[in-house]
Amino acid sequence: MALTSGTGTLFTVGLGPGDPELMTLKAARIVGSAPVIAYFAKRGRAGHARSIVEGHLRAAVIEERMEYPFTTEVALEDPRYAAEIGTFYEACAARLAARLDAGQDVALLCEGDPFFYGSAMYLFDRLSGEYPSEVVPGVSGMSGCWTQARTPITHGDDVLTVLPGTLDEDALAARLTGCDAAVIMKVGRNLPKIRAALERAGVAGRAIYVERGTMPGERVVKLAELDSAPAPYFSIVLVPGRQRTR
Ligand SMILES: C[S@@+](CC[C@H](N)C(=O)[O-])C[C@H]1O[C@@H](n2cnc3c(N)ncnc32)[C@H](O)[C@@H]1O
């Protein structure tokens, strides 16, 4: 699979929203033939991307498991985050570079689509200029979620606004005010702030909450009916468009 003699190729592979059947044929082929797979995981967890490809791997595959330095979610504005995450990505890139230098192709796994808020981009950014590189797009998490919610997200000339839930409440409310359709990513512990912003923008009544879309343990519920239990990392809020009929 190597494109040039000597070095291996970095394949940055989107795996879809969680259901392994939503992986593309191309992703399954590359993951199934790669001598090395690389993936991020939280300490003590199997790794979500790794679990999607279970059953597709070569028997002798080498696994580069890259454990985040944080055991819990650290806020982006926390100084520890900036200090540690850059060092972590540098170390991960060095590990993969050693594989590529040895002529081994590496399949870097990513949930959803790699170029859509994917952490794999930080390694792609560091390595793609130096090594042969291919990227395989994936079905995004939000697409899997609105499908599972049986909710078309945009009709006609609706404009879709995609927001990270890590923004502050004022920024979220400003962007949501007057929106046609919206998707709020990275919900997790940001849920109370997101609820407040949706209320302020007057769109909370349309909002749908999806947890672990297309995965085991999936939950789809109107946001207004959601209890106040903490939301997991894989959760999203959808504000469907105006649902115009023609
Ligand atoms: C760092 S972003 C990665 C997005 C990914 N690259 C994609 O294309 O969907 C992670 C966020 O995506 C959302 N997400 C992705 N897949 C999801 C799923 N299956 N169910 C619910 N939320 C999901 C969550 O909001 C999660 O916090």
C-alpha cells in the first residue's frame, strides 16, 4: 500500500458515527489491510474508534494506542489543556513518524468524518506534509444523529448553523437567535449552558437531544423532556429547520 519506496503512507480514516455498518467500503478495506492502526483513547477505556473497527483488523495488526493525558474532560480555557495537549500530539506524531519511516502504512482512526472537529487532524497537520497521505471521509456523527431522530435537519433554503457547545453562553445564544436549523456538538458537561442559550434564543422548544447516536445505548429525546442527568461525551443537540412543506 505504500505510495513511495521507503516510507509508509498515513491513511486518516473516518469511521462514521458508531454503527460499524456505517463505515464506508473504503474505510473497511484500508483498516482491514493496514499493518498498523493508531487511535486515541481515554485512560481505562477501549477507545471508541477502536471499538468500531473490531472484527475488521488483520490478525497481526500493530496497535498504536494513544492515551489522552487527561482522565476527565479538561476545559479548553484551562491552562493545563494548552500546555499538555500540544506535547501529547507531538509525542503521538513522533510515534507514527517512526512507523512511517520504517515503511509501514498507518491507518489513523477517527470517529465520524476526520476533517470535522476530529482529533486526528492534529496528527494529519503534523505528518501530511512529510509523508504520503490519504484521507477517507466518513459519515459524520451529526448525520447519524438526525437520521436516528427521524428528523430531516434542513429543507429548501434553510441555513444550518453548527456550533461547538464549548462556546460561552452569550456566543451560543447570539448564534442561535434567528437560526433556521442548528447542531450543537460537544455537549457533555456543557449541557446546562446550552439549554440556557437555546431558551434565550427562543428555539429550545424545537431542540432534540441525541446520546450515542447509532451506538448501543442510544437515546433520542426532546430536550424539554430530558432529565438533568449529566450528558456523556457522545451527545448532540439538534434544532431542526423550519420543516416547510412544498
Ligand atoms: C470531537 S467531535 C468529533 C466529531 C466527528 N469527527 C464527526 O464527524 O462527527 C465529538 C463530538 O461529536 C458529537 N458526536 C459524534 N458522534 C456522535 C454520536 N454518534 N452521537 C452523539 N454525538 C456524537 C458529540 O457532540 C461529540 O462530543
